[in-house]
Amino acid sequence: GRFEAGPPAIAEAIGLGAACDYLTEIGMDKVQQYEHDLGEYLWKQMKTVEGLDMYGPPPSVGRAALVSFNDKQGGSHALDLSTFLDLDGVAVRSGHHCTQPLHRELGVGSSARASLYIYNTFEEVDKFIEVLKSSLAMLRS
């Protein structure tokens, strides 16, 4: 705006243009399919981890390639779990994820969330599951 301080967001606009060009070159139909396949694989692999509460519908219903979850078996706090995952090079988000009303409705104080996109791989999902299982084992002992 006219009274806004500082220079316009030129670098951000150039970055947005480059991102749009990149996604257009790949093809949004391919991006959507890959994200769906990766999200389905994440959901399937997380179902193999004993004692997790996973929130939201299964991928067959249509969802983004992410899963929010908690340790229902051991009661590990999402922040503790995300810290242990981080120590092994796996980044997840923990907290409310800007959905405090939903967390209240679910009766949980927070959750951890694994989120994927076109820059992630199926091998990274496998690594996440491996580290998740070992982190949960340590926190539950």
C-alpha cells in the first residue's frame, strides 16, 4: 500500500514466479498424483506402528499427504516425540497446528504431524517410520 513502510516484496514475487514455473513444468496433475500416492503410503506405514492415534480420514476419502498423530499407548507428549525424531534427522511439527478448537474437540492438548510434498520420497517415509518406532520405544521404556 501507499503508506506501507519498506520496499515492495520483489524477491518474494520473483520466488513465487519461479515456484509456479517449476510446478507448471512438472505438471500439477503429476504433483497431485505423487502427493496422493505418498500420502497413502505414509498412512499405510503409520498403521504398522503400534499404539498410535491417527487423526483424520484415510487417504481414500481424499486428504493431503500428512498425518497428525499421538502416542496413545505410552502417552508420550508430542513435543517430546518430535524432539527425539529431530535428534535422528526427522522433522515433524508438534503442537496445535493452528487448530486449537479441533484439538479441544478431540480431547488432546497437542499432536505431532508428519507432512509430505513432492520433495519427499518413499524412502524418507520408511526412514520416518523406522525412527518413529525407535523413538517411541525409548519414550515408552
